[in-house]
Amino acid sequence: MNMGAIANFWSSWQFAPAITIPLLIAEYLYLRATTSLSGPIAKRQRRFFLAGLGTIAFVVCTPIGVHSADRFWCHMIQHVTLMMVTGPLLVLGTPSTFHPKNKIFEFFSHPVLSWVIYASMMIGVHLPGPHVFIMERPWVHNYLEVPLYFIVAYFFYFNLLDRNLVGRRITPAFSVISLFLMMVPETLTGFFIYISPKSLYDNMFTLEDQRRGGSIMWSGGMIIDAIWMAFAVYHWIKSEERASVVIDAEIAADAAQAKFLKEGGA
């Protein structure tokens, strides 16, 4: 790619009101709802959430979003960012007081179902038929695919990257296992796209572009997964430390009570 093509690429920006207006509304509602929350934890959660919204704007309004339909590597950056970065950041930015009892939310955030939906979408949208169908219909990509990327990811990561280890539906150990298992469909999808000897998408992209996109999903996905796994392992260790403190306190209390009874009996 020559310098003129590079300059032309980075000069392409878009407002994308279908995405940016809901983002601004979400930011306003979030800040309004968390105004009363203070302290280092609340501030950290606020930064996470706003960073998550920022990643959406980055892959939609910048040239990455503009060219996501005609350059496979741009599409893959958008896909990886929304599913593997935006979703987790929004989860980490969710206030600790948020414990929804809505049946729909509980259904879609079920640890097993959310894993299956996430993996199915990860693979399904990159199968030749569905991908060509979506890319030939911009409204499907803009109004359905892009929002579903981070919505599905939010449900998946909601149980895995908990907030202050409160209200878990699965153990910290299973969170690590779940994230590890998710690396299989993510990396294999990118790997098979990369090694394909011919165009998978009716020559919609060049073979070099297709391979570049596959490598982004393959290698980039593994790196991002490793980061979230490290985060989950950290929470696992903290939960074990907390459990150890509780057990030590119970042992100390039992010992003190036994001593008191012994001395009283004497």
C-alpha cells in the first residue's frame, strides 16, 4: 500500500448516528445513575465503562469502521475489539450494586448458554454464507451485527469477570476454565481463515486481506484471551485468600470458645 492509499484510508471517518447517538445516550444515563457512587472502586468502574464505550466509537467512527465492509482486516479488528475488549470493559464498568433479577437477563447471562451463544456467533458470522449475506446488506451489519457483538459478549463475560467477587453464579475456577475453552473456537476460526488457499467469501476480499484478517483473529484473540484469563486467575486467587481468612477466623473463634469453656470448667 503506497503513501497515497494510506493517507486516503485514514482520511475516511464517519459519524454513524445509528451507533453514536445511542452511545451518547448510554454514557449520559450511566453517568447520571452512578453520580451518587463514590470511592476508588466506583471511579475505576466508571473509567472501565467509558473506555468500553470509547472502543465502540473507535471501531465504528474511524476508518476501521468505514472500511469494515470492504477490507477484511478492518472487519476483523472491529469484530475482535467489540467481542473481546468492549464487552469485558462494560462488565468491569458495571456498578457493584447491579444485580438484576430480570428473567430475560438471567436467561441470556446463564454461564452455559452465554458461552454457547458467544462461541456460535464467533464462528457463525465468519462462515462463508452468513458473512457474505451480512456484508452485502449494510443495514444488517450496522443495526444487527455490530450491536450483537458487544451485547452477546457482555452476557458472556458478566459471570466471568465479576465485580468485587459478589453475586457469582459460577466459581472463580470455572471462570478460568470457561475463558480457556473459549480460546478453542476463537483461535481455530482465525486459523482456518488464515490457512485457506482460496477466497472464502466469493472474492469479496483479496486472499492477502483475508489472511491478514485471519491472523488478527488468531493471534490477536489469543493475546486478548490471555489477558482476561490472567484477570480471572487474579480474582480466583483473591477469592481463595478471602476464603482462607474466613476459615482462619472460624478456627480462631472455635479455639477461643474451647479455651473459654475449658477455663470456665476449671
